[in-house]
Amino acid sequence: MDFRWDLLVTIFPILWSGFLTTLGLTLSSLLVGLVLGLILALMKISTNWILKGISIAYIELIRGTPALMQIMLVYFGLPALGLNIDRLTAAVVALG
């Protein structure tokens, strides 16, 4: 069994496109997660009990549900509510 370089050359553009999409999705989700995490952390250490309660409820809800369920809820649930977003935006929202 030998390596088929011609096949690699043929599919490399597809692999490169997938790599760039994955990298963009990862960096976007990281940025959204950091910003949202910072806001929730500041709300949680706040002395305002309403802000603290909202942040604790959100954190427990997100921690308590599987990631796949969150992704499917964002991807299929938001369009059912009339909010149509594309698939990459839905992925960033769900993963962030």
C-alpha cells in the first residue's frame, strides 16, 4: 500500500477550505465565549442580587445541557421562532 500523491493534490483545496472554516469558527466562538464569560463572571460577583441570580441561572442552564442539544436548539429552534440565521452564525452562537 503506497501513498497516492495525486489524490492528495486533488483533494487539498477541499481540505484547506475545511481547515479555514474550522479555524474561523474556533476563533469566533472563542471570542464570543470570552466576552460572554467575562460579562457573566462580573455579574456573578456583583452585589446586585438580580444580576447575580440571572448569571447563576444562565451558567447552570448551559452547564446542565449537552453541547449537541444546545447546537440543535440554536440551529433548529431560532428559525422556528422566526429568527433566521446562517449555519456558521448558529454554530458560533451555540459554541460561544
